[in-house]
Amino acid sequence: MAFGRRDTTPSAEIVELANRQTVSPCRDDDMDIVVAACNEKLLLDIGLEGLTSLSRSELAQSIAAQVNDICNQKKLTLNDNERRDVVTATLNLFLMEAKRSNPDMVIHADVAPSLAPVKNVSAASQSSIDEAKKKVQPILMEKMDVSKAIALPRAELSEQIGAIVGEILAEQKMRLNLLEQRDLVTTLINDMLGLGPLEALLEDDAITDILVNGANQVYVERGGKLELSDVRFRDNAHVMSIATRIVTRIGRRIDESSPLVDARLEDGSRVNIIIPPLAIDGATISIRKFAKQKITLDVMERQQNLSPEMAMVLKIATRSQLNILISGGTGSGKTTLLNALSRMIDSGERIVTIEDAAELQLQQPHVVRLETRPPNLEGDGEITQRDLVKNALRMRPDRVILGEIRAGEALDMLQAMNTGHDGSLGTLHANRPREALTRLENMVAMSGVKLPTEAVRSQIAGAVNMIVQISRMRDGVRRITHITEIVGMEGDVITTQDLFKFQFEGETPDGKLKGTFRSTGLKPHFTTRAQYFGLERALNEAMSSAPQENEERT
């Protein structure tokens, strides 16, 4: 094998058993014959180009029809479950060949999920795979050179591991069908190169959060709702191994001396890990997945996260270089909204982003990304967000974007907004726009600089132009509930005005909340600024066309 078997010659018995394994029983042989014939016929009839127009269901129907024809021609008998297995296997094989031959091919959205590992494996089948893995994995590690294996492309490694797994299964006299053997190989490779049991969850686009609570409990969030998955780890040591693999890729560590860490995956997904002794029941991993689909304000509008008029006002506000804070609770979609707003920034501007764990997806060409650094083993070398904000001001930025304002960096961010860095953006945790102002004031106090309350509030009023409040509601949908302007000061009180609000109106039979995004009818305070950028007319049209707060509900 190219990835390096150990320098031992297989016994005659192993060779004989391995050869015997290639001659499958009639049933598996029938399935292999049908899969190969279907794949060949698909290439002739549809071609790889057909994937750009066919949906997953249309392709599956075409394969099912071909399976029937081939079974009749070859006088093969497959039961309903085996026919479904053949259709799934052919579909995945065809799509993998398409991706391998043309990685840039855009596949129809309904088809793309089939590139992920096959889901909904039966409990009995999964049990067989788990049992086989326990026996096969130690033998596989003895037969291969891991250092050479990890250097191979995944497709080539999968092919070679598949051959050795077949030999081991024959040697151990274990029987797995075609699909089970493929799933076993995928699981082994995920353990070697990826994140083990989490790989299937990471491939599922419907999942937004993965929450590992020890070895035997993994929750996922689908459609804004948490549910218990059937994913399990071998033991707590297996969870620790995956956690260590995550953090070492970005040069961080997780051990008893540093038992909690923020990290990110290769695709940008945000990860928080906390281990014993702080996590009593075993290592805990929380993953906020990085959306593969690029979220824009237009996409959010289609998802009914906000109204078309609100989307237009936010586009104008960003183009007009307003300083905007996004406020919301944990998991409410603050970073997603920040990414969407950032797409309206002109490509000619220099942007500096500051984050604890880099997850922003800015598309502009001139972006400098900065990330904090935790202290080393001796407790030295820590670089905080406040250090990075101070340094960013010396880097000639047009805009500064702070991933999340948590503490004393609030003061430095306000000073940046007040000293010519218009259009800066940031997020913070708060439940309402007014509470966001209070939290911002408290975080300024955390900087250690003693300023009079009136001076702090005056600086906030002068620096921040708009607060956008986003909330994840009980039906799982994230909605922008307020767009609020900061108008100025009255005495020592910061004055604000709401431009838009979400008004709750009831609940549908299927549990979805009903409501309307309504305008308050007030003239935006930033109209003059919009006029300077030539956007006054568009702003007025958006405000006038939105449903008004005092309108009768139909």
C-alpha cells in the first residue's frame, strides 16, 4: 500500500481470506452489479452536466427506474430495503465522481446534501458498524504507517483503507454489507483525519449548533430547536482527543492548566471547549457552525428575519457610514447579521476586524483580521481585544469591526468611533436597545478609567448612531425586533427613537409566531447623512412604504 503497510509479509491464511472476501455472497454481489451498471448508465444518459439542473428527487427517481430495468434484464432479485440501498449508493457514487471530475461544478441545491455521509442508518446497522470498528481500528493502525497516510489525498486514502478493511473483515470473519463497509471506512478516516463522530453533524447543513456534553450525549440545533442526536463517542478519552485536535490546529492548548479555550475549525466555525476539573461530567465542546451559504440582508429578508423596508434602511445606514451596534442574546444571530451588514461596505475601504476567535466573513479585498491570544504556560504573552483595538487605530483603518464588545475595549471602540472611523460595527449581549446602552456604559467602567457618568453617556451618544436588536424567538426563528436610533442627550439621559419594531400578533397551528414588522412613522435622524451620500430619496421611500404602527391590522 502507498501509505505504508508495516514491513511484514501477510500469512498465506490472510491472503487466502482476503481473496475469499472479494467473492461476496450472491446478495452483496447482486447489489454491486446493479450499482456499477446504474452508474455507467447514468453517465451515458444524463452525464455529469445533468447535475446542474436535476433535483435530488428527480435523480433518485431516474436511478430507481434504472434499478428495476437492470434487475429485470439480469434476472436479479432485490427486496425493497436492498433497492433503496442501491439507489442511495448509486446516487452518492455518481455525485462523488462528479465532484472529483469537476470540483467547481455548481450542483442543484436539492442534490448537494447527498454528498454528506448517508444519514438515518438503522440502529441494527449502526450497531454492526460500531462493533466492527472496535475490532478493525487497532488492527488497521498496526498495518499502516500513519505519518504517510495523513499526507495522502482523502480520496486516495479512502480507497486504500477500504482495501485493507476488506482484508481485516475477512480475517476476523465479520460480515458487513456494501453500505455498512463504506460507512465503516468513512468513520475510520474521520477518526484519523477529521473530528470523528462530529464529521457527519458538521456535514449536515440543517444543523447550526453542535453541543457535546461528555461521551454519551450530543445535542444539535435544527431549525432553532435543540434535539438529542444519536452520535456517541467511545469514551471521555475519545472526546479529549477530538478537543485536543481542534485546538492544536490553531496553536492553542487544552489541559488541566488551561481547561477552557475558544477556538475555530478550518471552515471558521466557532468552538468553545471546557474540560475537567471545570466540567464535572467530562469534556464539553460547543460548536457554532460556520454557514456555508453566504447570508446577506436579501437572504434574511426571504427568511422573514426582517421586512424589505428594514433591509433597505439597514443597507442605507451601512452605506452612509453610521456606527452601528448589534445587540442580542446568545445564539440570536448577531454575528450573522454583522456579516450581512458588512457586505454593504465599499470595496475601496480598509477594514480592520478584531475577534477572540476569527469568524467574520468579510468579502472586501482590503481586510486585516486580528485575533486575541491567550497567555502562555507561564501566564505571559496575553493579547486582549483592548490591546488590538489600540493597535488597530495605528493601522490607518477606514472602519473598525469588533466581533464582540465584552469589557474595557468598549472605551477604545467609542474613541475610535469618535475620531474619524465612521461606519464601525460591533456586537454586544443585551435584551433590548436601552439595556445595550446601559451595558455599554458599564463596560466602559471596566476599562479602569474613571470618567463621570455624564461624560461616558455623552461619548456614547456622540459615537453610536444606531442599535439593531435581534432575537431568537420561541419558534426558533431569529427576527430583528428593533431598529433604534440614538438621537442625542437630554440632560444626562441618552435619547433614542425606534424606527422599526416587530409586533407579535399570535401563533399559527404549527407553532410559528405571527407578527408584523412596523415602522413607527418617525423621520430618521440620519436623513441628513443619507442625503450627503445621495441616499435620502431611497430612505424616505423605505420609511413611507413600511406598515405603520398606528395602522389597523388586517
